Amino acid sequence: MSADQHASAGWLQVLPLLVIGVMAFMLWRPALDPPPTAEQEKKIADLAARLGSASSTAMDLDDRLRSFGQFPPDPTASRALADALVACGTSGLDESRRTQLARDIYRITVVGDNWATVIPAALTGIQHTMAETGPACGPTGIDRIVSAARATASIDPNRRRDWW
């Protein structure tokens, strides 16, 4: 066997392993979270409206937070988030900001396999939105909201642990 034939035979042995490796890598990635259903979109809109109402109570907000997903958040954590939101007064936000805040809250309460990227992005979004409330919610209030939101984040207790 010549040196060229030997090198060719080596590639033929490595090529299937390379293909298997690429396929395994592509299948390993977590699935994208599905978009909200029509019912969940209504709940997001309802939460946004409640966030805009000065008469909303923490109980109203907590009920909405707990109604989003299949795995409701810890009751103590969701109530702390609702209390912090009421204390900061989100009614001063314009409609688009309240809707974005409601979407970010939805994203932390309905988390799928992609939780490692969704939760940090949603927490950052909540922090930025609350910073736009101005003096109504200072740094301490924003920290309370972000900490409570982090504790509220629901993760499927039986999520997929292997990707193949």
C-alpha cells in the first residue's frame, strides 16, 4: 500500500466520526421555547394592564404571575415580586414598556429547555425597564424587584437532562 493510499484510508476512518460528532453537536442544543399561546398572550396583556393601573394590588399581580405557566413559581417568591412591583409603581411606564415588562415576567415564569439564556435576558430586561420609572423606584427598589424575579423564575423540575 502506498503512502497516498494509506492517507486516503485514514480519512475514510475519520470522516464518519467527524459526521457523527457534528450531528451530535447539532442535536445537543436545547430546543427553542415555543411562542406564547393566544391564551398566554391575553394573560400577558392583562398583566400589562394591571401594571398600568394605580389601583392594582399585589394580590392581583401575584394571581397573574402564578397563572402563566405549567409550573407555577414559589408562592412566597411570586408574592415578593408582586409586592416589589406595587411598591415601585409601574403605572408611570408607557404602554410599550409595561407590555415589555409583562413579557419579561412571562419569560421568567414559563421557562423551557433554553432557561440558561432566557432567564438572564429577562432579568436584564426587567432591570432596564424598572430603571426607566425614574425616581419612583430607586436602586434599592430595582434590586428588590430583580432579586424577587430571580427567585420567581420557574424551571421544569423534570426537564430533559440528556440531549440524545
